[in-house]
Amino acid sequence: MSPEAADQLTRLADDFAGARVLHVNSTANGGGVAEILHSLVPLSNALGITTERAVIVPDDPAFFTVTKRIHNMLQGADGELSAAELDIYYGCLNQVACEIERTGLSADVWFLHDPQLLPLGRLIKQCQGATRIWTVHIDLTHPNPWLLDELLPLTAAYDTLICSLGQYVPSALPSNVGIHIAPPAIDPLTCKNAAMPGERAREIVAALGIDSARPLVTQVSRFDVWKDPWGVVDAYRLARGSHPGLQLALLGLSQANDDPEGRRRAAIRTRVRRPRPGHPPVL
């Protein structure tokens, strides 16, 4: 980081002197939100902004099955939630709000992350009177209309909505809610973003059966239908027609405890590997 950028960050942080910030999300490890917060919270504290993080613990494991459906529907999946599913969603978050009240957590600025936590903006008593920000990290370009009608009124409890792209902002957002666009960024100091010697990189790919002397196409993501691994495979097969030595690697793992579909990854891998006439296999 340049000295100029560091000075700019310090000046911006001075505007928050004395404020207490709290980030709340649904999983301690695994997934993009947890990764962002692992870096953002200590960085904020290093800049003098008192920042904490809390992870919810719902009393019903079915909560994450329901919120995964919500996640998928907000990205365009068809269907409606049943009354029982809505009871699980709202009931668990009522329990979480009571637990937060019992523990005495408080802050001047509350960041509540993703649809798992959306109702908490109006349920947590300590939030009232504080600045409430809902940060949504998913693609809302074509949300399920039924679910959007169900959830969008809940955003009225927030001062600001943060989205990754302007086209993700719902058109029917309540007029009192401010909008801020904040594309995600990497932490260049984490191990996975650090520079690696070429020889070490070649050793790793060789251990995976990849020839470092040949061109390679990769997708690095969790194994999820919304990451469209089949589209990557189709693109690879097209490109291999003009680049016979081309290789493909789909790289990922499932760590997040708020993603119950992790158990279905084997089915996705099987479908990706399914041979197609006239095309090379995917290994």
C-alpha cells in the first residue's frame, strides 16, 4: 500500500472516532462473507475503529436449509416457501434476537450480512436508534418475485443497503433506505493471495495430475449450481477444439456451515464428469 493510500484510510477512519461497529453474520468460517470479515474486522480496529463480530447460532439446524432456499430463490430459483419454512426462519431469528439482547451486545453501527439475517434489523432491541446496514453479497439481478415481495418490506428497518453491483439493487426498495455500492475486494496479505514461487506452484499442480507445460483453464469456487460449472465445462470443450492440449481444473471445497447443500457436491461433480459424444472427458 502506498503512503498516500494509507494516509487517506487514516483520515477516513478519523470520521468514525469513538464509534462502535458490529458485524453479524451466519458462519464463523467458510464462505466469502466469513473470509471478508476475517480481514475487515482487524483492519478496522487497526485504523482505530472499534469493531467486533458476532456469529449467530440458531436453535434449529433446519434454519440453514431454509435460508439456503432463500439464497437460491433470491438468485432466481422458482418456488415459494411453505408456512412451516417461514416459521422456522422467523422463529430462529426471534431466538437469535433474544440471545443478542441477553448477552448485551451493542454498537453504534450494525452491519447485518445477507438474507439469513435480514429480519434482525427490526428484531434486535439494541439496534433501535443505531445505524443499521444490511449488506447483501449475492446476485439479485433476477430474484424470485414471491420471495422478494415477502422480504423486501423488512429492509425498511435499515438505514442503508450495501450491494456489490448497481444492478443488484431491488427496484422496489423502500424510499427511506439509502444505497451504497461496494464491490468485494481481496485481502492481498492472506496466504491464498500471496505470491508463490513458480517452482512450488509447478509442484502443486503436478501432484494434481496437471501438466504445467500445457495451457490450463480453471474455475475456483465452491461447487454450487449458481457458479455454473457446466458452463465452464462447455467453454472448455469449445476451446479445446482449437487448443488440443488444453486442460481444465475445477477447484473448490465446501466449508461453510450455513450451506447444507455441501452434501450434494458429489452429484454436481458426477454430472460435470458425464461424458458427451465427441468431447474429451473431464477428469
